[in-house]
Amino acid sequence: METVITHISMKLTESEDKIKAYASIVINDSIKINGIKIVMTKTEKLLVILPEAENRKLQYVVPLSQETRQHIDQQLLERYFVLEEALNKTANMKGNDSNGN
């Protein structure tokens, strides 16, 4: 069975924190994974962090192949960039409105 992400929910954060978004995904319309984070590293790279225990010694979600992991990462980062671009366009439009444009 092919892994298909059938739904993505994502909320961008408004803080300057390293966490840029929180997400959940549904795989094959049968499994929902909550608690996914999109984080910015010190080297300005975005990473997808799957749910894990607070002490980071236990991962709750472990893709069993590199291909599945890459598929999850790609889908989530694509959605993040779409939402970020839409947010930036909205902010720019509001900025233009307040300047009398």
C-alpha cells in the first residue's frame, strides 16, 4: 500500500521562536498524526519534527523507510511555504492599505 497524505492541517506561529508552524496529517484516510512541528535551525534550515517524548528518548512516530520520511517532509514543507507566502502577501496588502495605497 502506498503512503498517501490525504489531509494536512497547519497553523503558522506568530512568534519569533524557532517553531514556525504546528501541523497534523492524515495518512491514507486512516491514521492521524498530531503534534508535528516545523522548526527553523540555527543554520536557517527548516526541519519537520515528528512527535516525540519530552526527553527525546522516544519517538512516537517513526517512518519505516527513508522514502516515506522524505514524502512526509516534502508535503509538509510545501504546505508551509504556501501558507507563509499567503501570509506575507496579506501583510503586504495591509501595509499598502495603511499607507493610503
